[in-house]
Amino acid sequence: MGAKGTVTARGATTLPSASSWAVPFLGVLGAIQGAAPNIASTALVGASRGLHMAGGTLALASSVATLSTAATVISTGLLADRLGRRRVLMVGLLIAALGDLMVALAPTTSTYLLGRAIAGVGLGAVFGAAFAYIRAVAKPGKLPAAVGIFSAVIGLTSLVLTFVGGSLAGIDWRLAFLVAPAMSLVCFVLVPLVLPKEARVVGTSTDALGQVLLIVGIIAFLYGVSELGRSLTSPRTLLSLLAGAVIIGAFFVHESRDEHRFFPVSLFRSPMFLAAICAGFIYNFGQAVAFLQVTNLWQYVNGLKTAQVALWQLPLTGAGIVAALIVGRMMTRGMTNRSALLAGTAITAAGFVFLAALHGSTNLVGFLPGLVLVGAGVITCAVPYGNLIIEEAPPKYFGPVTSSRTTIGQFFFAIGFSISTVAIDKLTVGGTLHRLSAAGVPPTQTSTGLDAVTAYAAKSTAPTTSLGHQALGDALVSYGNAFAVMMLIAAAVCVLAGVVGFYLLRREGESSTTTEPAPAAAAA
């Protein structure tokens, strides 16, 4: 296979037998993983009632698939190199289908959690292999365009799958968990028809200790991040974060010293790879903050129902789909990663500023500028993010490095999700207390007012007392102000990441400082 392909930069091989449908099909595969968390989140309300979940179990149910994906995707990338990417992709589809079928039939919470964990492993393998496959099927010199098409198809297909899953969840939560298995099984049949075989990488190390350190460290750290929304100071939160950081640190030390490593941590000294991480931060952090917080604002302040929220989200997703196609094509025609990152940063920051300034709008028109700009901006950064990772991945470690895109993304998405929630919650409570005190409400009664606000947020239960009505009114105003502050913080943080990435890419075009020996290849 290697002898028949076209050898390109950094040892990549483009397979001439690749179908013209290969890149869009890879986007469909990636969308299964992209839509699965949205569908699961929508169905979780019904599942929690049906299986009697509460408290910590409910929190674990919402994050277990994300944890298993982030923790195992780099290892499944290694397997894709060693066993053949197409083979691992197909097995991943079956594992994903099995996991969510277990969830759909789950008689108990334990089965639900196990099924979601299994599905997370399979979905991670599918997305990692699909992303890595872009190098093999992209036309020579058109990698950025292929990444753009890949991103656009993911956005469009995820939108459709999420809508279907949400509609089914309204009938029965178990039906929603049949969407991913159905798509996985259809794609399983199509994979050998659309995607060519890719040469296996032989002679790479398994490095069991390194893999275990990485898996345990990621699970511990991301679990701690997920607990931030419940408490910033609880032992569970702090110990998980500390343990995860220490174990991940041990992973870096081990990989830097072990000649038989499975991941080249020296990449974290490469300006190009670090710039990719900056772009990934804007994409994932920005997407998490915008998507989650505008949704909450519309539900809590504007009083929108679920179906209306889905419609109002369309400009955010639609702008990203268009931007991915445009930016991918522009980069193919000469636009640099550096220019794309700078443009994406500016557009994203402007979008967050508009969302902050117009957060009091009572109709979709007022939110449109912010939604369109953030949606286009984060996806503009996503194209150089994927492009740089593929370009910088050493041939010997191609699978693990390209799969690290998913792990890095999960880190930043989880951080954006948790930090923005905590910040808005704290600012809202503080603002509400300040307004109640300014209105002359005694400190001994403010907690009663806050209880009414909490009941409204959790169950949409309207207050029954005058104090409750006053507290809710103050909370809605404070929530809007807190939302605006968080949008401005997000804009500033994204600008900082973009400036750092722009500086790191000042020598774009020069050869990478990170070199690895080319691997041996074998037919898959």
C-alpha cells in the first residue's frame, strides 16, 4: 500500500483509491461522537427519573462517557497505528453501538453507567480514527480544505442527529439511545466501501505503564473538573484535581525518559503544536461557554422551551458550518494557519462582546450578531487546530498524537463548561443578595428568598410569597449581568490564547524542531 501512494510532507501517504466521498463520510463518523453527548444530555432527565438517579450518581451519569472517551482515545489511536486504522474504526463503531444499546435496555443505574462508559471508549476510537484518516484521503495540497469539510459535516450531521435524538427522548428516553447505534451500524457497513486500507505502523511500543498513567490521570483530573460545579472546596473536588495533576505529571516524566514511549511528549516543546493547543482552547472553551450559557440564559431569563432553544441555537451552528468550508478553502489557496488563528480569535472575541452587550434582548434578532460571530470564530480556529496537529504528528506516533486532539478538546471543553457555570452562579448569588439587602430585606430572610430562586431553577416552580417573587426578579437581573461578565471574561481569555498562538506561529513554514524516526509500515 505504501508503495502505491503519494508520499507527502512528514511521511504522510495519500491513497489514490480514496473515494471523493471519503472526507464527508469521515465527518459523518465524527458526528456520531459529536452528537452523542447532546443526545445523552437531553435523555438524562427521563433516564434519571426512570432509573431513580440522584446526586453524585446523576453527575457521574452525565460525565462518564466523556471521561472514558478522553482517557482512552490516545490508546485507541495507538491501536489504530498497530492494527490498522480501518479495522479499529470498525471495531470502535461496534463497541459504541453495544454501549448505547446496553443503555437503551438498562434495567438498573449500574448497567446505564457501564453502557455509557463502553460507548465512550468506542466513540473515542471512532472520532480519533476518523480524524487521523483525513491525512490519507485528502487530495495532495488540500489538507486544510479537507479539515474544513470534515468540521462542516460534523456540525451539520450532529445538528440533525441531536434533533432526532431529542425528539425521540420526548417520547421515551430509551429511544434516544438508539440513534448512535443505528448510525454506527450503518457506517460499519459503509466503512470498507468508502475508506481505503491504510498501512499499519509496526515496531511501536505498547508502553503499558505510560498508558495506565495517562488514563488514570485524565479520569481523576476531569472528574475533579466536573465536581467544580458542585463545590470549589470539597475534598472530592480538590483531591481529584490534585491526584490527576500529579499522575499526569508522572506520565510526562515517564514518557520523557522512556525510549520505548508511546507518546512523544517532546511535542509540547514544539511552537507549532503549542499553537495548535491555543487554537484548540479557543474552539473548545469558546464553544462550551457560548453553547451552554446562552442556552441557560434563554431558559432561565427568556423562558424559552426546549424546542425554541434548539431553534435559537441554529445560527450558532450554521455559522460554524459555513465558516469551516470557507476557511478550509482559503487556507488551501494560501491563507496561513497564523492568519486563520488571528481571524478566528478576533471574530470569537467580537461575538462574546456582542453577547455581553445584547444579553437583555427578548428576541432572537438581538442575539444574532453574537451567535453568528462566535459560531464562525470558534470554527475558524478549529481548522488550523486540526491542520497543525496532523502536520506536526510524527509518523511513528501518528495515531496517538492525532487522537490527542480529542483529549485536549475534552479538557478545554470541560473547563469552559465548569468554570463558566461556577462563575455565573457565584456572581448571580452575590448580585441577588446585594439587591435584596439594598431593598431592606433582613439578612435572616435572604436565605428564604434564595431558596425560592433555587426551586425555580431546578423545577421551574414559581414562588408563592412576595419575598420569593422579589428574590426571583433580582436573581434574573443578576443572572443577566453575570452572563455579560462571563462573556467578557471569555472574550479576554480567548484573545490571550490567540495572541500566544499567533506569536508561536511567527516562524510558520520552517521545519519542525521535533523529529522522530519514520516507522516501518505493513499492509493493514
